[in-house]
Amino acid sequence: MIPSSPLLPDQASDVARSVDHLMLFALSGLVFFSALIAILVLVFMVKYRRRSDDEVGIDIYETNPKSHVLELVWSVIPLTLLLVLFGWGTKVFFDQNRPPAGAEQYWVTGRQWMWKIQHPDGRREINELHVPVGRAVQLRMISEDVIHDFFVPAFRIHVDVLPSRYTTYWFKANRTGSFHLFCGQYCGTEHSKMVGHVIVMEPRAYEAWLAGEKTGPSAIASGEELFVAKSCNTCHRPDSSARAPILNGVFGTQASLNDGTKALVNEDYIRESILNPAAKVVTGYQPIMPTFKGQVSEEELIQLVNYVKSLKAASATTAEAGK
């Protein structure tokens, strides 16, 4: 696809070109077959029109035994093209939804009517996202109220941001500049004002921007403060599992539940355990943990999730301390 085409936004990410090529393939097939069918309809209308009142059509299968071959041809060719389109689209879909190893994680919270973004080091922005060029950026997104849609046309990003569930997406910007950020889902009376910019910078300029920003505590430090403020540390102790499971090193493992099933301890599991602790109770424990629904915001939940993710197993901590 031509990057300078006036009909399309800039191709400012690695995946944009593959998305445009896929769209061009689908659009070309649509135009070609639509034109072919329209032309054949007109040709057949003229060639096989009824020339007299007593003229009766005949069964082509009786006069042309190769008609079955023709039907197979016009069935197999579109089927093959659709399978190619399906396979190609599946590859692009997985490329867009599987962040590469080492991608830096940014947290995005949508609310009426703004985008709140947190950098890996805890820095926060509203309606702006500064990122370095050529570096994979993983977005973990959630909504505080209704369904929003994180839409950056130049990156070919158009993904739903849902309440009560984290959505993961990623991109790698391939050019510097400022690119429009929209909400692509009608979300209320001021939906049209829910706009912003993704600002792509050279790595050195990005580091200088980070260094020049006023910083507060990191996301992990803020999460630790919340963990203590909400008295979570009175039950979730690193040296005792008498009242609640030990959280050190639990992220990424499989938790055995009272109903005999297992659950992967990921961001969604931790979030659910904070808001609805009785939903998945670990084997050997009773559902005595109170819910914190309505007591913590989505941003505070992100901080708590980051803190729990940062907790290392006791053996690993001890080994590192002895080095």
C-alpha cells in the first residue's frame, strides 16, 4: 500500500504495512469479482435473451456434459481465495495480539472521557502517550466505566477496551512524530472529545523526556503502599500461610482451587481476587477475604497488580541476598 496515499493514514508501525496489504488483497478480490459478475450478467442478458414468445430454455447439463466441471471451477477458485484470505488474516491477527518477548508494558485506563496512561516506571499521562521509536510497546488496557476503543489509525490499532477485563495489544512505531489517538466506540455525550496523541520520539529524546518529568513513586512502590494501607499484609504474609496464601512468587503459577480446578495466576486473576475474592478460593482456605470493590480505582488495582507481580519467591530472594 502506498504510504503517501491521501485515502489512508500514514504507516507508522511495523504491523501497518501487513494490515494494508491484507486489506488491498481483500478489496482487489471484491472489486474484481464484483466487476466480473456485473459484466457477465450484462453479457448473458444480451446473448441469451428471449427472442420469441414460444422460445423455451434448455437444460445445459443435457447439452454440455462438461458443465459440472465449470461449476467446480467457479466454486473452487473463490473457496481457495477465501482460504488464503482466512490464513493471511489469522497470521496478521496473531501478530497483532502476541507481544514479542521483552516488550515494555504500559497500562492504559479508559474512562469518560479521557485516556489515563502509566509508563513502566510509574509515570502517568492523560490523553498522551510518549514512546521511543523502534521499541516494542505492550499495552494492557481496561475501562473504568463503559466500553471504549483505543484507536490509533497510523498504527492500525483499533481494539476494544472493556470494563472488568484486561485487553492486551502491542505495536512498534517505525517513525517519529505525533499521531492521533481516538476512542473508536461511542461512549457517551462527550465521546468526540475523547482524543489524544501518541508521540513517538528518538530513544535519546525519550530518555531525556523521562528524566525531565517530575516523578512520584513507581507503580510497584505505590502498590506496596496500598497493600499496607488496605491491611493486606496482615493476612498475606511472606513468612506464614496460616490465614491466606503467600503471594511471593505466585504470579505465573497455577493455583489449585477448592472446587478441584486450577487457575493461572495472571493480572486478571489478581484483579478478580481483589474485587471478588470468593469467586476462586485457593485450596485449604475459606472465603473470608472481604471485597474491595468500590474501595479501589482501576489505577490503584493496576498498582496492586504490579506489586504482586514484583514479589519474588522466598528462596529466590534469599539466594539473591546471599550473593
